[in-house]
Amino acid sequence: MREVVGSTVFLTVLALLATVVVTIVAPGGSAAPASDDAQASRGAAIYAFSCAACHGGGGQGFAEAVAAFPPDYQQCTRCHQPQNAAQMPGSQVGLSVMAFSLGDPPPLTDAERLARFGTAAGLYHYVRATMPRWAPGSLDDEAYLDVTSHLLRLAGLLADEEALSAAQLAGQRLE
Ligand code: HEC
Ligand code: HEC
């Protein structure tokens, strides 16, 4: 029974991964220079795959995230027990009804909250060092830049057609 649950989760993750790969690779498949719209859609895809499960698809926070799961999965603490570590060794993962703690994921849409990070550089470095919480640093630098641009869009601080470059991070104030 537990193994069945584990493989269901695994298949769901695989299906999500396939969707994201198709989304990222499909548009043209060329190495054309990224337009600003491309950063917006890359950032949205990375967010949907790596962040939305905890922070909600629209960044409204944990309640929005939970509502997107099937009803029989919505009691997250059944497996993601709060006393568990935020990151778990691979040997423990999926072997039992045991998974890393989800913590208390806050909403990300509040520009005033984000202002605590000072600049887009502060936000970028925080996210790169700590998120996704169960696998910090697991994305590459460009993906962290793209997803940071998505966070600014969620909070209404960057328009879709605007891009955020690595050179702009430090100068982009969040207030
Ligand atoms: C496993 C659940 C989980 C995932 C997945 C996750 N986060 Fe988080 N996030 C949290 C929790 C919990 C916090 C609160 C701080 C802490 O406990 O580390 C947080 C805090 C944050 C904050 C600080 C917000 C604030 O105002 O304090 C940002 C920004 C953030 N996450 C962005 C992201 C991004 C971007 C991703 C995807 C790359 C992501 N998170 C994936 C759980 C998660
Ligand atoms: C039946 C047990 C179970 C339930 C219920 C469950 N999870 Fe999970 N979850 C797992 C397992 C096992 C993994 C895989 C762990 C790994 O590979 O690191 C996982 C992986 C994840 C991941 C990381 C992989 C990914 O796809 O992003 C997140 C985030 C997550 N769960 C969030 C949630 C949330 C939010 C809920 C409640 C709405 C929830 N889970 C309910 C067992 C469960």
C-alpha cells in the first residue's frame, strides 16, 4: 500500500516534469536571444514546477497550494510531518509515508513583504540559497534569475514585457 502511494507520487512528479520540459523546449527550440516575453514564460514555468506546490500557483500562499491537490492528498502533514527535516536524505524519500517538512510557506504577492529583501539582488540570493525549500540551490543561476523575475511580476513590481537581467539585480529596489 505504501509502495503504491510512493509510485503514484513518483508518476505525478514525472508527468509534471514532462509538461514543464515540453513547455520550455517547445517554443521554436532555437537558441535565439531571449526576448522579455520569453523570460516571463520561463519564469512562470519554473515557478509552476518548483514553487507553486507550496506557495500556490498565483503566489497566494499555502491555502491556494493545498486547494490544487486532489482531495485525498490535501492533508499534507500525513506524509510531510512538521517534525521532519526540511531536506531529507534520498534513502528515506519515498520509502514510506514519510517526507520532508513543508514549513509554513508564506504568500509571495505582497510587495511590502518583499521590500524586506531590499533589492532584487537580495531576493535573488535568498531564493537561490534557500528555495525550493526541500532542495535549495538545485536550479541553475539563470533559472533563479527567471523565477526571481516571476516573483517581481507576482508582486506587481515588473511588467510581463520587462526583463530582469543579472546586471540589473542590485539596482532594482523593491519598495
Ligand atoms: C516545500 C515547500 C516550499 C517550496 C517548494 C518552495 N518554498 Fe519558498 N518558502 C517555503 C517556506 C516554508 C518559507 C518560509 C521560510 C522558511 O521556512 O524557509 C518560504 C519562503 C519563501 C520566500 C520568502 C517570502 C517572504 O516574504 O518571507 C520566497 C521569496 C520564496 N519562498 C520563494 C520560493 C521560490 C521562488 C520557490 C521555487 C523556486 C519556492 N519558494 C519553493 C516553502 C517552500
Ligand atoms: C501520501 C503522502 C503524501 C501526501 C499526502 C503529500 N505528499 Fe508531497 N510528497 C510525498 C513524497 C513521498 C514526495 C517525494 C519526496 C521526494 O522525492 O523528495 C513528495 C514531494 C512533494 C514535493 C516536492 C516535489 C514536487 O513535486 O514539487 C512538494 C513541494 C510536496 N510534496 C508538497 C505537498 C503538499 C503541499 C501536500 C499537501 C497538499 C503534499 N505534498 C501531500 C508524499 C506526500
